[in-house]
Amino acid sequence: FNRKASPTASPTVKKATKGSKPARPPAPGHGFPLIKRKVQADQYIPEEDIHGEMDTIERQLDTLEHRGVLLEEKLRGGVNEGREDDMLVDWFKLIHEKHLLVRRESELIYVFKQQNLEQRQADVEYELRCLLNKPEKDWTEEDRGREKVLMQELVTLIEQRNAIVNCLDEDRQREEEEDKMLEAMIKKKEFQKEAEPEGKKKGKFKTMKVLKLLGNKRDTKSKSPGDKS
């Protein structure tokens, strides 16, 4: 989420007058027409599109889970060794498909939260600019208190957005490791099938152990974008 605010024209620089420095940078002239910043996400996705895609993913996950249950039943029921090898490879690929869908689901939740935070940040920044555009001599205690609240909220919003970016980075690293491990297991299984003579089981995967490790049930239940973690 590399979002950069639209560049604004630099105000005319004036020479500083002698005397005490102002408590804060001067506002762009009292009564200066303020325009609310528009949220311009690089990959903005409308909320209705997010909900629609998440519904589609949910249906796809249900289909994969059903396929996984049937495949597991066949494996547990016992099949000949050659067929078992093929089915285990299918099982690994099915798990990979499920991981891809779950990752996309998580990404959509992050996008939804990030867009909401960015919109709120734009609202807070606008209210702050309106407040700072007011002559300081006309400020009330309520104005000063409101400024502190807005500044604190702005800091919190930025921290929350940074946390989302960090979570995305951590997820990507974990996903790369998962992909490498799963790819290695598939290659190993396919290699064993081609290289080992029929009836030789040394070094083979144990079907029940694999099923226990990669159970067909989802690791986590999907969340709607509006759910808070």
C-alpha cells in the first residue's frame, strides 16, 4: 500500500519577521478555501466488490472442502499403492488451492481495513486544517482540546495503517515458506513414484501422517470484512 498524497503547490515563501516565533506554523490565510483531500488508493476496491469477491471465495472454499473430504475418505479406505501416490499429489495440490483462496480472503480484509483507515485519516486531516485555519486569538478551550484529540487520533491511524503493512509483509514471508514446503513435498512424491520400483516402500510418505498434518478442515474460519480482529 504505497500511497502518496497528491503533490500540492508550494506556498510563496515570505521572509520571517523579527520577534517571537508563532506557536504553530501559520495557516494558509484565515478564510482560505479548504478542500477535503480525496482518498486515492493505488488499488482501491469498492466495498461492494470486496463483499462480492469474499462471497465467491467462500463458495470456492466450500467446494474445495467437499473435494477434500471425498479424497480423504478414499485414502483412508485404502487404495493400491500406485493410485495412492496420485491421490496424495492431488491432495497436496488441493491444499495449495485452498491456501491461495484463504490468502486472498485475508488480503481483502486488510484492503477493507486499510481503505477505511485512509478515509478516516483524510477526515481527521481536513478537520485539523479547518481548525488551524481559524485565527488563534479566536480559539476556545474546546478548540484546543479538540486539536489534541485530533492529533492523537491521527497518530493512531498512521500506526494502525503501518501495522497492516507489516502484517502483509509477514504473511507474504510465511506464504513463501509454505509454498516452498508444499512444492518440495509434491516433487518428492512424484519423484518417488517414478524412481522407486513397484513394491518398494522405503522412504514413502505415510498416508495417515500426511492426512493428519494437512487436515482438510480450514485452519481458520473466514471473516467478513467488517469484523474486527
